[in-house]
Amino acid sequence: MKKGILCLLAVVSLGMGSAMAEQPKDVFKGKLFAPNIILENRDALQLSKEQFTAIRAAVVEVQAGVAEHEWDMQEAYQALMLELDRAPIDEDKVLEYAGTALLAENQVKKKQMAMLVRLKNLLTAEQIDHLEAVYGRQ
């Protein structure tokens, strides 16, 4: 799957030129915090048992929710790679497979975004301030 993603990104980046290079790597840095960041700072944040349980539940829910979309994405990228091996390449099929893969990838990202927002909403203002200080908005 990673090979397919890399190939698609290479194809897409050809037309995007330097615009892609200007994109920040972590646009949400200091605004949203991954579960591992929160858990690494568990003691400093003084997470309550309720917060810890809710964070774990949110992560488990997202992991279960993305599995189906990851399968769809992998299947579409595999079909795309097979089509790219043909001569001549059927452009319509390539675009169809790419569209299917990107839709599945978008669903995964939406679920991950919802989880990150949910996690931040579980934190107190003081806990958020601590994480912002450690992982600041650069």
C-alpha cells in the first residue's frame, strides 16, 4: 500500500510544483494533540481515571472505524498499480482507482480528526496550556 501511495503522491506532485514543498508538516502542531503525546505527558497532565478511560475509548473507536477504509484504500491502490503496469494505460481507470483510494483516505483522516478534537475536548484548560507550552505553536 505504501508503494501505491508513494507512486500516487509522485504523480500528483509533478503538477503541483513547489506548492507542495511549502506545506507545513504538522499544521495542527500545538492545536491538537495525538493520543501518544497526551499519554506521554499523563503524569504531568495529572489525567484523571475518567479522562484516561475516555481517551482509550476514543482511540479504540477510531482504530475500529478506519480498518474498513484502509482495506478499501489498499484495494484501490493495488488496482491502480496494476493498471499503471499496462500498456497503454487506461487513464479513466487510473483516475477511478485514484478517486476511490483518495475517498477512503479522506474518510480515515476525517475519523482521525474527529478523534483529535474529541481528545482535546476531554482535557482541561490547564492541561491544554501545558501541552501547548511543551509542543508549542511554531
